[in-house]
Amino acid sequence: MLAVTGLNVFHGNIHVIWDLSLHVERGEIVTLLGSNGAGKTTVVETLFGLNRSASGEINFLGENISGIPAFEIVKRGIAFVPEKRELFPKMTVHENLELGAFGREGGHPEYERIFELFPVLHERKSQLAGTLSGGEQQMLAIARSLMAAPKMLVLDEPSLGLSPKLVEVVFETIQRLNGEGLTILLVEQNVRHALEISHRGYVLEGGRIVNSGTSSELLDDANVKAAYLGM
Amino acid sequence: MERRRLKLYLLLGALVIGAFLPLLPVTNLYLLTVLILMLIFVIYASAWNLLAYSGQGSLGHAAFFGLGGYASSMIALNSGLSPCITIFAGAAFSAFVGLLIGLTCVRLKEWFLAMVTFGFAIIIQTVIVSMLASITGGWDGYAVPKLISSDIHHYLLWEYYFIFIITIITILAIRLILKSRIGLALAAIRENELEARAAGIDPVQFKLLAFTISAFIAGIAGGLEIHHFGYITPEIFGVELSFWPIIYSITGGLGTLAGPVIGTVAVSILWDGLNIFGLTYERYIIIGILLILTIIYLPRGLVSLGERFEEKREGVRDFR
């Protein structure tokens, strides 16, 4: 579904992503792992047209999408839940959802389905997004991206700053969405949790993919254990 | 619901006052002129405020106000059409220039944007007084047809009602825009442009749209003003004319529909009231001080006064 080959990204003069290649197949949950500063966010921002790549190809559903602006990419079926769940804090929950469906061409926004998935959002429909709790904001960020009826969802550190209980809820939601047929690329620092729900994973260090494999392979890998699982 | 009903009563009250005030026996020609200018500036401030709603600030809106005036008067003089029609053609010209200026501006932010719009107003003024002096009369300007011919009995009253109706239509149109998809997109761009893009909104397209509509409405206001006075000079591009809509909008409430209306009415009453009491020059200082106090103590403007008196509520939406 998504295939990235030979991606190089610079921030000014600094080479931050080196020859990165990865692929995500239909129906999969794939995790991109790595510690702070490994370049995870840069990768997803580049996928999403918010960063320019120096070279490399990003192929989605057989089309090269590198260099296409973000608002066009949404229309092609990739939705992005950014790090720190950036919402429109001074707008209501409902308006935030409405904005999620903005790029959609044709079809009616599926508020019922979203409110069924996230009942709490229905209760808080007319509340300002900025007044929601952290967990609710994360739910809203995910719900908003679903409003675009994406074929693939990219989540950048959805567990960031949430209590363990809420992390649990967020990961369950992700798994449930995947069960309903949504393809997911998950970017996480919470390695154990992320691998437990995903099919495959890539390990990013210093802007390079240093390891990849199925989740069970990675969970058993000595380096991964030592570096990320503290074993 | 209570709030909603209160708002409706206030709105109806304002409409009734607006409709009947000119008919009261105390209303002389001076007062009628003040009211007419007040309405024109309600339109002008609303135009500026629409641009501000999209997160763009302009320090040179006089460019559009003035161009609307020049274009409308030239069309009226050359075609013999009534200014009641040509003001819209003038506004269309202003919108066209707004689109061109917008193309250079939409990628700029905050101070850079403000300075570029400021610069454009100066450039346009300079072109009018120098290169185009042969047709514009340079600094002296020229006489233009009155909106309603002064031969007609009670022409000023007719003029008032004509402008009153345009004011209502303008505000309704802006309300319609803000409640639509366009308004949603503009608010999203203002709140978080990066996120807006991630939501599938093309910021450039919508900012340009806001620029063009704002220039159109400002152009209408400019046309109304010069056809009211019966003459036009390049002073119409002056700094003062760029700053009034900002002062009105901030005083009333930035980014709200009612803000520019309330702000314009309040400041105008004060401005002309002080003049009546002979404080012609002091009023600049008084208005200046009041503006500073408003920004410090009432940053959301006069429209937020009502909320101040209510009990603490959960976060109130700044805009709309």
C-alpha cells in the first residue's frame, strides 16, 4: 500500500534521514520505533508532505506522492494524527470533526460511526477542544483523522503524555480500527506496547533503519531488548 | 438560550433604531451626515475584520477603500451611470487589485504581511498623485457625482437608507461566509495553519479568498464615502483611513461579527461627541488612551462586556 524507497531528508545542511526504505501492506499495523531524536517525526512529516525530501520515492497505492502538499495527500487517503495531538483548541469538538472531513470529496461525514467509536466525544460535542482531558484530546485527534475516511492512518506517538490506563485505551482503539480494515503506520517510543499490537516493525536510529522484522522477532531481538525494553 | 434571546432583542433594537433615528425631529443634517459616515465605516471595519478572521492583519486597507472610490467615480463620470451602481464596479476593481496584492501577501506572516499591505497603500497613493495626475488631478482630486442627486428632496435621507440597506446586506453576507465551509477553513487556518493543511485545507486558496472579499467590501465602503462627499482626493489612502477600521474592530471585538459594528458606533459617537464639546484636538489623545485601556483590560472588545458580567463560564469561544 505504502512503499518508501531511498528517502533522504535534510534540515538545512544537516542530513537527518539516510536512505530510508520501508513498506506497509494493506491491513497491517506497522510500527516505526526509535528513541527521541531518531528522526521518526521527520519521516512521517515527509510522508505527509510537511517536509521536503532531497531524494527518494514515496509510493502510495501505486502513485508517487512525494512533493505533493499535505492537503492533497489527505484527499488521496492518508490521514495523519500528529504528535502532541495538535487540535484546534479554540474550536468545538464538533467543528474539529467537521474540519477532519474537510478534504473529503463526496459522501457524507460519518458522525454516527465516530460517536459510536468514541461516545465521550458525543457528550462533549459543543465543548471547546482545548478544555478536554489529554485522553479525550487524543481520541478527538484520532476521530478527526477518521472523518476523512482514510485508507491508511499514520499516528505519531499517540501514547505521549498519557497515563498507562489511557495508553491502553488508545492502543485498543488502534487495534480495533485495524480490525475493521484500516491500515496503520504507528510511530512510537512505547516499544513494548506498540510491538504487541503490530504485525511488523522498523527500528530507526540516527536517521537510519537499523533493524526490521515481525513484531515477535523484534521483541526477541537482543539489541531491541537491551536498548528499548530495558532487559 | 437566554443569551440567544438577548442577542436577538439587541439586534432588533439596533435595526429599529437604525431605521427610525433619521426620522426623529432632532435629527438635523449634521447628525444625518454623522450617521451616514458611521454606517460606511461599519462596512469598512467589517471588511477589515473579515481578513483578520483568517489570521491576516492589514495596515493598508485604505488602498482598497481608496481604489473602490477612484474606480467607482471614474466609471460614474465616464459612463453617466448612477453611483448607486458604479460603487459595485469600483468594488470589483478593488477586489481585483486585492487579489493581486493578496498573491504577494498570503505567504507572509504577521509583521511582514502588515508592512507589505502598508507599503501597497503608499505605492498606490504615489501612483495616483504622480503618474496618473493628469486624470486624477493629483493632490487636488476632483468632484464626483453624489450618491443621490442633491436636487432630489430629502436626498440625504434617501442616501442614509440606501447605505443602511447595503450595511445590512454586507453584514448578512459576512455572516453567511463565516458560517459556511469557508468560515470554518479560515478559522482553522488562523488557529493552526499546519494543522489546517493536515486537515485537507489549502491555506493559500482560502487566504486569497478572504483577501479578495475583504477588498471588495472595503471598495464598496470607499465608493459610498466619496459619492457621499461629492469629491475625492488622494488623502483617501492616508494612514488614518487604514487605522480606523483596526481601531473600530479592536474596540468592538476582533474577529466577531458584531465587533466592528459596535466598535464603530461607540467610537464614532465618542469622536463626534468630543468634537461638539470643542475637544477637536484633545479627542485624538482621549481615543488613543481609551484604545490602550481597551487592549489591556478588554482584549476581546466591547462585545465581551456582557460575558464579563455573567458568572464564570467554561472557555468562551473567541471568535464567532
